[in-house]
Amino acid sequence: MAALVVSSCLIGATYGATGALFASMTRDFFGETYYGTNCGMVMVLNGANPFIANQIYGVFYDRAVQKMPPAPADSVHQDHMTCLGQACYDSSFKIASLLQLLCIVSAGLLFWAHMKKGRKLIRQNDLMA
């Protein structure tokens, strides 16, 4: 449960950072000319991510299913097609959490660079005034 909570919080923080920082940072680092191109690339990656991630997480889930003991003879299920327990999702949550942590660190570094550039522009404007 702790892995689910941490992974969910990291995913939420990453999506929040993307929405909050994307527009201003794209303008500051690439100019208004490239906003549409950069926005398109980010949106394509956001759309492609679930396809790629779900395939990778599916591999881990399938491996966990294969490690499950066979179902009891009197069970409705003849085999374990459904994985039960923490082992089914543990690897996926760790990978998702690591990827989201990487995104949060990157967003933090970009925000720091953005603020540093903003402070420099303010100092330049103050000197000119």
C-alpha cells in the first residue's frame, strides 16, 4: 500500500509540474516560435506513455502470475490468470515511482534554471532603469 501511495503522489506531482511549468519554460528557453512544436512533442509522449508503460508492466504482471501456485481443484478458475498479492504490482510500482521521481527532479532543476534566468532579467531591468 505504501508503494501505491508514493507512486500515486509522485505521478500527481509530475503532472502538476508539467502543467504549471510547461508554457512559461518553453517560452523562456525556446521562444514563442517553438511553443507549438514543443507542445506537440510533449502531448505525443503523454499519449504514447500509457501504451509503452502498460506493455512493460504487463510483462512483470505475467511473470508474477506464472509464479503463483495452481488453483485448487474445486476452484472456478482452472489456473491463476489473476495475480493476488503485493508481488503482482511491486516491480511496476517501483519502476513507476523511479520514473516519476526522475521527472520531479528534472522539473525542479528546470524550475531552478527558470527562476535564475528570471532573477537575472530583473537585475538587468533594474540596472537599465
